[in-house]
Amino acid sequence: MVACGDDSVKKSGIYDEVVSILNRTGKQIAEFPGITASPTYAEVLEGAKLARKHQAGLILGVGGGPVMDCCKAISIAARYEGEVWENFWARPGILDFEPLPVGASPRRREPEASAAAKR
């Protein structure tokens, strides 16, 4: 499953580049776009439902910190049988199961932003 946030990763071309590479290698992709800057529990549950539906073997986050945080939470929720909020966030639990693996493809900076940062 490929997850991303706002349109910036699409505008920069990184999202299309990642999807293109996955398609060329014959990978089947379920897309989970639109993760917000402050991901909600509802987004986590929606992502977990999509991951289970498509029997995802990996969540690949394309974007920044909020995307990766949401992907990590989805990785637990997708494989956990109980109430995720109660057992892992509101009252930390012990992981006695294997979460869904998470990979990262950070968004790249626009050339103008990189040049400005070096000044």
C-alpha cells in the first residue's frame, strides 16, 4: 500500500516516480492518499481497513512526518485483532504480534528551497 499526504508530493513528482517504479516491477498497489497534517484515529482505521482489504504486505509512506506517523499506526491497526486505541495509544500495550512492515520514501525538496537553505 502506498500512502501519502497532501498534493506536494504529487506536485514534486516523487509520488508518480515511486508509483511508476512499483508498476514497472509488477507490484500491485493500493493507494491511500490525503493523510492530513495532523492524522486522526479515523484516518488510521481507514488505512488499516484498506491494507486488510488489499492484503498489503507493506505500507510505503511517501511524504513527511505526519504521513510516516500515520503509516506506523496503520501498520499496527492492520494486524491487530483488538481495540487499537485502548490497547496501544490510550493505554500502551505490548506488541505480541508482527505489525505490517513500513517503508519510507521521503519527499524531496524543490530545487529552489534547497538552494535557499544553503545560503
